[in-house]
Amino acid sequence: MEHSVGQVAGFAGVTVRTLHHYDGIGLLSPSGRSHAGHRRYNDADLDRLQQILFYRELGFPLDEIAVLLDDPAADPREHLRRQHALLSDRIAELQRMAAAVETAMEARKMGIDLTPEEKFEVFGDKDPERHAQEAERRWGGTSTYAESQRRTARYTKEDWQRMQAEVASWGERYDALMAAGEPATGERAMDLAEEHRLHITTWFYDCTTEIHQGLGAMYVADPQFKAFYESMRTGLAEHLRDAIDANAERQE
């Protein structure tokens, strides 16, 4: 089955412009063209795009991704070990990122026998091409960023679905709490703030109460994070920040 560039952009959660860029630099050239000359992508193209986005999420630049995918003689693990040697010459935190890349190769089977939509739903609604540089700019030199990258590299589709279900359940309960008029300093709000902190610790990195307070402040100050929480309920970002602060004081 072949798909148009617009369909593939929808499957993968990337922009058409991103796909055009990948084609222009030879990273992902569609296997076919329509009679009118429009790009047509087959299942092999979708598999390659999945791998591109996966490595992009791990922080690899596009030219290194091309080497990973286009060297038929290279054993994936051997190639990543060479990448590890190169990365080890950089700052110490990037060495952890190299270890995450080694682990990522074990996830190459992720997406086998999946529909086009399923192949990319693990990335959620974010385009790694838009967000990877921003995430690395903010947190790339931290141990928490490296730990998060290491853990998420191992997650399967089922892991992401379970995580999303936990977030949805938490959001529904927090919405109900606010609808009932309960204050951010109340026990239920603090308990949900603590559940939020433990969710991060379970899935991403050790989230201390101090780190959690920093996140709470960012949920209000950062437009993207605020929009995420405000989509659950208007005013939730500020309410959660205050509940996080109250919970941190309770933990002391």
C-alpha cells in the first residue's frame, strides 16, 4: 500500500515540510511517485521514517542517522559502539546518551505488523524534529535528561499506552477535585501532586520534591506545558503548581 505525503505526515505526527526536507537531503526519499509527480510512500518507507524519528528523539543529528541506516555492512551494535567511542570524547553527560542509543537498537522490532497509524502513535502528537533540539537545549547537559532518554529508549508501544492511560486517569481525578472546589493545599490535591511526582519517577527519572517544584513553576511559565494542563481544565496548571508546593512542604 502506498500513502501520500500528507497521510504519512498525519501518521507520524510530523509536518509535510519535515518530510520534504528529509527527501531533499536524501534521508528519506519516497519509493514512488504518482502520475502527477506527487510523493508516494510504501511500508518500507514508513519503517525507515519510524527509525529516523526514533534516532532523532535520542538526539542524533540527521547526517549520523543517515550513516546508521545506509551502511548495509555495519552490524547495528558494532556501529553504535563506534558511536559510543565518538560521543565519549564529548562532555560526560553525552556518554550516557550513547548508552541509550545502544539500548535503542534492541527496539528495532517495534512496529512490526502494526498499521501505519500504530507505528507512530508512540511519539504522541509531537514532531521530534520540532522538539528534540528544544529538549536538548533545556536539559541535554543534565543527568535527568540522560536517564529519561535511557529509560524511554526501551519502552514498547504497550508501555506508552499504559503511561498515557495513567495520565488520563490522573487528569480526570484532578479535574473532579477542582470541580468540587477543593483547594490546592488540601489533602486530596497534595495526594494527586505526589502521585504526579511518583509517575515521573517511575517512568522517566528520580523526581525529587525540589525538582518537582521546579517543574510546577515551569507548568505555569512555559506556554506549551501550560497549554497541556489547561487542556484538562482551565486553571489546572496554577492549581497543580500550588499543590506541588504544598506537597513538598508536607514532605519536609
